[in-house]
Amino acid sequence: MSELPPGLAEDPFDYQVTRSGQVRVSRGGREVVVVGGRDAERLAARLASADPDQVQHLLARATGNYRRGNERRPHR
């Protein structure tokens, strides 16, 4: 994958897979989202085989905090 955006490189996501299979995603010490069910199973499997940059992209997508490239910047 590509290099991490500056904001993601400076303040990366953390995650924890619980015994119940949930994936808890946090950033800056605060829990952002808890992924459960089949989505958590798929995410945990992808995270296990991903390199650090891919992990950050996967976690960003899981939280919805991911720029898709089609957003426009507000005019000022």
C-alpha cells in the first residue's frame, strides 16, 4: 500500500482483539469503535497478516475515518 498520511503517521490507531472476538479500535487513548460479529472476524484475520502501514489503513476504514479521495474541501 501507499505511505501513511501525515495525520495517521503522527497519531496512529491502536487495536485489541478481545476473547469474545470483538476488535476494539482506539486512537489517542480513546476508544473510537468496537467492531463485532463477522466484521470483527474478517478484520482480525486481515490485521494478523498485515504490515504496520496496512494495519493503519484497515483500522482507519473500520472507523470510517478514511478519505476516499472524492471529498471536496470547503471553500473559504
